Amino acid sequence: MAIAETQVYMPPAPRPKLRLLEDERWLALVLLVPTLVLLGMFIAYPFVRGILLSVTNSRVGVPGEFVGLANFYKIFNDGIFRTSVYNTFLYTGVTTVFKLALGLWLAMLLNRNFRGKAFTRAFILLPFIIPTVLSTFAWKWMFDPTFSVLNWLLYHFGLITGRINWLGDPDLAMISIIIVNIWRGVPFYAISLLAGLQTISPELGEAAAIDGARPWQRFWYITWPLLLPVTMVVVLFSVIQTFADFQIVYVMTGGGPANATHLFATYAYQIGIGTGLLSEGAAISLAMFPVLFLVVIIQLLYIRRVEVR
Amino acid sequence: MGQVVLKGINKFYDSVHAVRDVNLQIRDKEFVVLVGPSGCGKTTTLRMIAGLEAISSGDISIDGNVINELAPMDRDIAMVFQNYALYPHMSVYDNMAFGLKMRKFGRPEIEKRVREAADILGIGELLMRKPRQLSGGQRQRVALGRAIVRHPRVFLFDEPLSNLDAKLRVQMRVELKKLHLRLGTTAIYVTHDQVEAMTLGDRVVVMKDGVVQQVGEPLELYNQPANKFVAGFIGSPAMNFAAVTVTEANGSLIAENSGLRIKLPDETAQRLRGHIGHEVTLGVRPEDLTVAGTADLDHPCFDAVIEVVEQLGSEILLDMKVGEGVMVACVEPTARVKVRDKLRVAMRSSRLHVFDAKTEAAI
């Protein structure tokens, strides 16, 4: 009898449109639409448009027509393009090594207990917070042949006798932009790796110390392997950012002297926008794509493997 | 050998005096337990012995050599941490072998020692697993194994069982005891659990606020606590305390308050002659209280009202109101009692403890 007395609640039948949303496949689609529209408008469309542009001979004001891979053929035989490719790899490789080494070192220092810890941690982020164009202008001033504070310092310490033309010499100009990129990038590494270090229990270090591991052994056998997943993510982001870097070179040297410091991005800009050869600029931009794609695939595979482990 | 001596050890954290003038002599092969509530300085003391914490003043020596300035690795100690501190990226084998590898032992010797320790602990099957794939009890064994393979002079344990569930804790406690009997290595063990302290320790060091309250064998602490703190800390359920005034009547001493009036046995009375007219604290363990029967005529009795009855199967705990205060009695499971019963309770007066009301030291 108890069952008969219980009133079973029957919800009113939903209207037909809502009933469609009861089906998870339709619901999923509806929920995904905003994201799909955004990604399509701002990522997929420009990307496809870039590919289409790169196989025409369009210029500013000229729609152009289909020319196949002529643009790619042209840029692969372009000396400046080859220099840009070399520069981009050099720039990315050297800065990543330094940023990782310095960032890790800073992170380990900041992971200790000392007075003013919170303040220092916030302070470290400054190069990362200041708009890059502004800080790069300040660096440009420091590397200025006439007003360089670096030259002034070196001269007064008796290390040089004449002025060094930092941005006027191809090799020195490259070194200069690398220094600026490292300066700008280290905080990101330091803070991210610090976050990673803080997830490692200090007891592990103590256990290893009792087990007989010296400080560098504790780093190599305990800290480094445990930090590796975080390191990989940080390096992934950093490599992508650095590979496609634009601001520092554009402000510091504009690709000069004599096109010696161009990267993919600055050269693509110079050809595409500066010279107005839109299709060729698009081809240069696209030449970056396979490399970045490979980097992303490799690192994502690695991260997945670590997660599964 | 593994004789550890602490002489006048102090530890300051800025203005906090965490460990105060600790003196201890731990004999070779002895199992010593440091016990006390959290923040009593027991773990800090252990970490100073391990070399993980600097010593503010005093000397620690192992087998006669002062080790104050030695790095942890050079002290020939092994430590088991509360959270096991297993290296998560290494297999069980590598976890246990790590200390030997760092000390440049040969591969066959490492293999031999790890197998040996794994056999003792019954984790031979688990050697290729990662710590993440182990249960809490298994991790605990691996942490023990990592300490055993080193054959150190002293084992240091920092609350090693506190992360295990109650049943496993009892089981591991027994195994630790067996292990110590088998290996005979000096052990210093930190816990806040007085049952662990009583069951494991050859000697127990009770600490509070950085000060050693009493050092002694478990039964010594139980039967002759040096002060009110030790009396209340050791033993479960805890000792009952009652503030009483000592008066003299017809040549014998009486202790009384609002609910109690007890004639003190001669032996206790002897010690309390100087306290007539003063207040003292009376201490009596729950197991020394019984429901008064005809056999208890010689024992002092008092009236109580039962507030809560806790049936434990092997015994019954009675929470009783005695005058203004409350007391717990631990009585036979056959006792027929219920809440709000008025009860005549007898006290085994030979087991009475008395403490100074101000200094709390035993009288």
C-alpha cells in the first residue's frame, strides 16, 4: 500500500525545441558553437586566407592570380630569407638555453626562505609586466652608439678604449637582441619553475641528503626529474613565442644592419606590409608553420606520456 | 654501536625557544620514544639529531664524537619520514638502492642488501613498482626498507605510522617492534600517540613546550609520573584530576572538595603532612575506580551520578559527575549501570597520585 500512496513526480512534457536539447549530441553542438565561431573567425579564417594568399601573386591594391608555389620557390632562393631562418633558429636556441638556465637558477634561489621573499618574487616579474615595446626602447637607448650607458660603463672601467657600435655591427646586433630577449623571458621561466619547485616536497630533498646525496646530486637525481614535466610546458610556450618573436627585433634593429638580424616575423612583415608583396609575405609566414607544428607535436606527446605514467 | 648523547640542547627560531636544555643519554641498541603534544619540540629535537636543523646551543654526539657540524650524510643515520618521502619517479628498488648508490656501493652488494631488506619487510614482489602504485602500508615498508639497507648506527623515526589507518597502525607497530628486536639498531622514535610510546619504547621521553618532563621506562611513567602533565598524558582514558583541600581529623589526613571526602592512606598521608590546610591536586586513574561492593569496605568511597555510559565490550567507561567535577571510571563489563544512576564508587587508594597545585610536580 505504501507504494500506491507515494506520488511519483512527472515533469511536464518539454516543448519540442527543448526536447531536441535533451539529446546530448545536439546539446554538445550548441555549447560548442561560440567557441567554434571565435576560433573560426580569428584563427582558421586568417590561416586559410594566408595559405590562399601565398599561392597568388597579389600585392597591395592588386588582387593577383594563382601562381602555384612560385612564391615559395622565390623565398627559398632568397639570401635574406635564408639568413632569417638561420637567425630565428639561433635566436630561439640560444635564448631558450640561457632563459632556462638563468630561470631555473633564479627559481631555486627564490624557493629558499629569506626575508622579503614575497616582495622579491613580485619584483622579479617586472621585465615580464612592462610592455615589451617600452622596455625594448629603453634597451635600444642603452645600446645606442653615442649615448650607450654600456659603453660608458665599460669605458670607465677601462675595458674598452673606443665606442662599441652595438647595433651597427651584424654580430653585435644579434647578440644585443638576444640579450634583450633573455632579459625579458627569464621572469616567465623563473616564476613558472618556482611554481613547479613548490610542488616538490622538501622532505624529498631531506631524505636524499640523509641518503648521502650532495647538493648537485640532489638536484640531478631528485629535483630535475620531478620538475621536468613543468619544464617541458614552460619551454614549449617559450619556444613558440620566441620563434615567432617580432617586437624586440622590430624596435631594436628593424632587421638591420643590412638585413642581418631579421627573423621570420620581421622579414615577413617587411616583405608583406613594408614592400607590399602580400603573397610573398604570407609565404614567409607559412614557412614558420611546419617547425612550430613539429615542436608542439613533440612536446604534447611528451606531456601526455608523463601524464599517463 | 649507536650511542647517542644530547647535552644541553637548545633551539631558537627567532624569538621562539622551541627546545630547552634537553639532556639525554641513549644507549646502544635502545629504542627511545620522544612523545608529547604537537609543538612540544620532539620533532625539532629529532631533526637536530638528523642534521636537518641547526643546533642553537649544546652538543650532540654519536659514539663519543660530537656531530654538531657534520652534514646529515656523514652522521651514519637513517630517517623514516611521516609522509614516507619516497622518490616518486623511482621504482621501489631504486628508492631503496639510492642511498647505497650515492655511497658508491658495488652493484652486487646493493642488490644483496635490497633483496635482504625486501625479504625482511615482505615487499619482494613490489620492487619494480612505483610508489604511486602502492598502498599506504606498502609505502611505509618501502620507507623502512630504505632505512634498513644502509645498516646505519641509528634509526630516526618521525611519526612514521600517523598516516596509516588505525588497524594498520597497530599491525605496523608490532612489526616495528619485531624489526628492532631482529636488527638491534638504536632507534629514536617521535610520536604524539602515547600508546605507540608505551608499546614501542624501551624508554620514553615525555616533552612539553620544549622541555623534557620525564624520562623513564613505560611502566615507570605510568606508575610514577613526575608531574601532572605526564600523569594526564600517559594512559588512556586519561587520569582523573580533582582539586582538593588537605585537612586533619582524628589524626588522619582527609582530602576533600565539594563531592569528595577521602581518608588518605598512611603512605600518602606521610608525604602530605606539610600541605595541611592547602590545596593539592588528586590524581586517580579510571582503572583504579570500581563500583563499590562489599569487598571494598577498606577503600575510600564517594558518590557519583552517571552521565554517559560507553560500552567498549571488554570494559565499560562511565563518565560521572562527582560534586562539581567529572570523573571517568573504567569498570567491569558485567557492571549493571545506566545513565542517571546514583553510584557508590570505590577508589584503590594505594594507587592515588598527588600533585602540587602550583608547580604540578608529584608530591
